[in-house]
Amino acid sequence: MKLYSINTGFFKLDGGAMFGVVPKVMWQKLNQPDENNLCNWAMRSLLIEDGNKLILIDNGIGTKQDAKFFSHYYLNGDDNLEKSLAQHRFSKDDITDVVLTHLHFDHCGGSVERVNDKLQTAFKNATYWSNELHWNWATEPNDREKASFLKENILPIQESGQLKFVADVSSANHAAATISSIALNPLQTVDSNILPTLSYKIVNGHTDAMMLPQIQYKEHTIVYMADLLPSAAHLPIPYVMAYDMFPLTTLNEKKSFLKEAAENNNILFFEHDASNECCSLQQTEKGIRPKDFMKLSEL
């Protein structure tokens, strides 16, 4: 097995939205905002090569939206999906499986492309993986979240016949997600249906039934953090994004996950951290914090 970090570019989001109730005087030390209060964030995918399988986890914002849409997000940097794949001698046609942690546009926008004004899947030889609970949540969105679930990113996948669901994903009772009931309980883990070394943690705070892929690699368990921990700056328990649908659930899921990850010496792979690709964890007097930062290629 080989793992590759795939950088699809950077974008900007409001710092206050990314750090929730944490005051700016504290979070600006972690990600310096510009004059418009915007912070820069990565869109970092993960590529798994194992035998005849080439598995891509998330795929960035894509290129098919109009200029007005992209003007809201200040895309920057020299990286894109095709260029990053080519650096490892791959193309989109080589991808056998696309794992979508969730269907927000900055995670799945590259799934579908526009060719001659027609929408079609960008990975023509791949199976796309989601789960039924999250798919239903995204295709019948609530009013607060619907701006993140763009039908042009989602529906063509199902129409192509390339969509499959991970089995056995159960829904959490958000109303019961109190600190006492969930904080120290292990998160649900389900098989990937792709590789025996790939499974998913299921979390429900950011959006319903988001999947966190975890990969057994060499002597490590690497966890792709998606939006449970978008960056290393979000490790402190109260640092919860305002974008999250169920902030208290996120808080408790972070507490449960970090306890387990620290005990098991997991390596965290950050999708949105503009500076840090991976880190290990350690217990400190302030709680669980990064121990060592590293690149995926250094493992």
C-alpha cells in the first residue's frame, strides 16, 4: 500500500465562522486573517494505492461553478486535483473508488464536471461511496445547510449508476448527545466495502453521518479528519465551527475521538489545515494537543 497527499488548492473562509464562539483575539494567533477577516484553508485529499485499487478520499471544490460562486471563496495557490494526481503519475481515469466523507461542496465538488454544458461524473471508471443516511440528508437538505449541498455536485453521481452506499450506518440521536451520554463512548465504526485496511468512523455533529476514513498503514492508523477536526488549531474541545449543525454533538464527538486516538497513537490527517498535513497526539495539562507534526510521505 502507498498513500499520497493530493492538494486541490486553497480557499478562504470567515475566521469567526471557522472558530465558532472562540474570540478572535485567541483564534487569530492560530490562523492569521486578512483585512476581511478571512483565513486561508487547504482542500487536501488522500489517495490510497493498493494493488489494483486507487482510492481517492474527497476531491475539493471542483471547477464547474461560475465566477460569482468562486468569488465568494477566493481560490488561491498553484495546486489543483489534476496536477496533484499527475505528480504521482495518475489521472482521474485511473481512480477506481471515490470516498466522499460528506457532500458539502468543498469536499465533493470535483466529483462532477461540466463538459459541453453537460454534467457528468469526473471519475468515469470509479465507484462513488457515501452512506444512505447522509445521502438522504444531503438530497433533502434543511434550510440552514442547503447552500452547502449543491445538487449539481450530487445528483449526477446517482444518475450515472456509479453510486454505492456503505452498509450498517446508524443515526445518532442528536437530542440525547449530552456530555454524560456520549463523551466517553466510542464512535461507531463501519467497514469500507473496499479494502480490509480501510474503515470509517461515523460522526454526526458537523452534518448527519459524516464518514472519517481510517487506514491501517505500516505500523500506524491514519484518520482522515474531514470536518470533525478541520485543522490542528481545532483540537481544543471548545473550538467548534459555526458551520456545524449540532455543535454540542461535535464537542462530544471530539472528546470521545481524541481520547481514543491519543490512547491508540493514531496519526491525524488534516483536510483543511493550510500548514500542517499530519500530527500525532499527546496528553497535556491543557488537554490533548499535537505531539509531532509530519508530512504523510515521512511516515
